[in-house]
Amino acid sequence: MIPGKPREWQSFFDSHAAAYEENPFTKHTAAEVDFFLSLYPIVAGASILDVGCGTGRHSIELARRGFQVTGLDLSSGMLDQARKNAGSLPIEWVQADATDFDLGSRFDAAICLCEGAVGLIEKGEDAERHDLAIFRNIAQSLKPNAPFLLTALNAYSTIRQMSDQHVIEGRFDPATMVSSYQDQWDLPDGARMMTIYERLFIAPEVVKMLTSGGFTVDNVYGGTAGYWSRRPLSLDEVEAMYVCRRR
């Protein structure tokens, strides 16, 4: 375990690693990489940092295309699976907390996709401070003007599903935008109850944090897996996409 990080999330991802790519949202990797590479000119062989790389699907696709890739993740289980998936591809895998890392390098581009690191907090943790620390770490790992692509939970979607009953039950606090509830997750080792604690951020708040973290946000798009394009964010999409450059 990495000291100072919620054991709940790390344990979950360790146990979920073998089955992670059975999730439907993982089936669009090549198209997602195509879209990322269409946003900014990234030269052949450029160095790319993948924060919250999970089982390495984006890292592996980028390495297959000749990029120098470093994949960073909190979960040793996910990284073990990433190494298996990568085979002989020359990818550097790093286990680290995204809120507290320094790789001693400056990359040409970075990605943080599918809720990789951003938003993974425990009860009582300051979500804004948590996510801002991630953005600052990524920014300091990039060369000036280097592109960064983020997808993160879209609070508009969650808010539209909430009701006054959720407020009464303590599952959602509209004064703080905190959602807290128990959820059953089906894992390879059986069903498990997870305590979900989220500070929901709408797009302008994420843009503000990214800006404070050292980025210029060029566009906010819809981030639904399998439907990435240069189009407005829909209120009901689970994820939003932020197209950024390091200042």
C-alpha cells in the first residue's frame, strides 16, 4: 500500500484488475487514441505520461504507435495486469500516488482518462485540494505548451438524477455538492459493498482548478466512451472532456 492513500480504492482496483477490461467502456481504445492525437500536433516518438493508467490500454496503444510512454497508477494489481498486457513493449510503469509524485522528467504530452486518479477520494478528504494537487503534478511534469487530455465525472449528469429524497436520506448534500452512499460492486472475488464519497464538480469548477493548476483549457467536450468528438458536453453524459495545454 502507498502511505496516506485510502486503502478502499487501492484494494478495489487491485482486486478488479483482472476483470477491468471486461467493462464496456474499455472497448474504444484505438478510437480514443486517434482522437487524442488529432487534437494537437504530437511528433512521432514523443514522450507521453498516462496518469491513472490502469491496465495500460491507452499506454499500450500509444506505445504501439511509436511513442515513449510512462504509465502511472496507484494500484499494483492494475500495473501487474498492464505489464502482462504490454508484453515486450518498452513502457515504463510507475506505482505512485497521483497527488504526490515527481518523475524527474518533462513530457511532451499527458493524459488522465476514465476517472484515472481524479475524484478518487475518501470521506473527509478535501476533493478540491486532492484534484488540484493532481493537476499541479501533471503540469510540472510537462514541457511548456504540452497538451493534456482529461476526462472526469460530469456533475450535471449526477445532479439530474438526484431528488429531495436523496437529500433527506443523506445521499446528496446540495449545499456542498457531496454525494455519499453505499453501492454494491460485483468483483471477481464476489460482491462487495463500497462506500462512494464524491464531491461533484461541474465543468466551470474543473476548468478553474485546471487553470489554477497550470493549464490553459482550450475546449470542454462530451467525454462519453465511444462517442468522442469535437462536440458540446451533454448534461446527461457520465464524463466530461477537458482539452488543455500546459502554460
